[in-house]
Amino acid sequence: MSDETIDLRLHVWRQEGPDAAGAFADYSKYAKEINTHASFLEMLDVVNERLVDADERPITFDHDCREGICGACGTVINGVPHGHRKQTTTCQLHMREFSNGQEVYVEPFRADAFPIIQDLMVDRTAFDTIVQAGGYVSVRTGSACDANEIPIPKVISDRAMDAAACIGCGACVAACPNASGSLFLSAKLAHLNLLPQGQPERYKRTRDMVNTHDEANFGGCTNHRECEAACPKGISTDFIARMNREMMVAVITDKDGDLI
């Protein structure tokens, strides 16, 4: 073993399907001489190649961009969604963050709203249903215009961009003791509700998306703030407070957004 490789005592959750029983499997013998410059997903790639060579089923895990953009790669590493490094997705976590001989447990995000498909892969369709309920602007905004034609205070545009940074990975749900999706939901609401283009449907959007969240089997927020700590993009729980205020108005408006 060189100075640029490490051996891991690797344990990975294996589960054939949603209704099958699962358990941790010890893959320490396949996690030797791992290059410290590799990402965590590249480490799993190496382990999978060795599993295939040994005629064993490779580990199923989700991924796409491997650049911290798509939000597909979520896993729980030693009890922490995306691992111990703050504001880092699983695909951006590198093996130099681990020590030689370290024991590493890898498991899927666990929440009733995220049923396990297989091994480390979960079904996050519930997030899609929330966005479909109102995460869009349907009011005609006309043809393309100059960027500065609609004046937006910088503090507002910056806040909307902060909310839009959410990649929908689900770490907030996995970290929350109630399995709440409130941080994701509030970010998706804020990045539209803060901007002029989102005002016509502001309260209807809030009402529809919050109701869809609750119907999708997510838990409620009780301000543990574990979601904020686990979020790889640093989304603030301030957005949850904002969502709660807007929901109070939304429940006393009619479907067109007018006060009853």
C-alpha cells in the first residue's frame, strides 16, 4: 500500500427490493488500496468492479452528474447524509477525508416517503409530485425582454438565488428525525414566491405544494435544524419560517389568491 492509498473496513447496506429484508454486508476485502484522490462514488465503482470479478452482484447506487449538481447521489455515510464534510455531496466527497483502516458504513436515505428501490438507491418521486403541484409559473410573461426591464432589488434576487440552489437530493429528509421535506419544499416555494413573476400564483402555489408535501407521507418540521446542517448547498431554515408565514395567508385566500 502506498501513501496515496488506504484500506477501508467497508460495510454496505444490501437489499434486493422494496419489500425484501436488508442487512449490512462486509466488503472490507474489496475496499483495499483505494486511491485517496478518488471520490466516494469512484471508490464504490472500484468495489463493484471487484464484486463483478468475484461473480457477486454489484452494489446499486444512484448517481448522474458527479459534480454536485443533480442531487442524485445521496447516501448516508457513518450516520450522516452525504458524509461528514459540510456542504459536500457524496460525489464530491474524496477518500482523502478518510483514514487508513477506518470503519465506514454506507446506507440509503431512510424515510417513508423515499422507499428503497435496491441497496443504496431510493425512489424520490415524492419530490417530483411536490414540484408538479406548483413549482412553476403558468402566468404568461410575454416575449423575452431585457434582463433589467423588471426591477428586482438585489437583496431579493440574491435571496431567490439562495433558495434556487437546492438540488433536491433529499439529505434534509434523511437527516430530519421526522423525515420532513420542509427545507426542500420551502426552498422551491421561495425561489418563485420572492420574484415578481411568481406573485400572481403565490398563495395558491404555497397551499398546493404544502398540501402535496403532507399527502406524500413526509413528516412535519419541529425545528431540529438537522436539515440545514446536512444540506450540501447550505439552504437556511429561514426559508421554512417564511413558508409558514405564507401558508398562514394562503389558508385564508381563495383559489385565485384573493383574501376571503
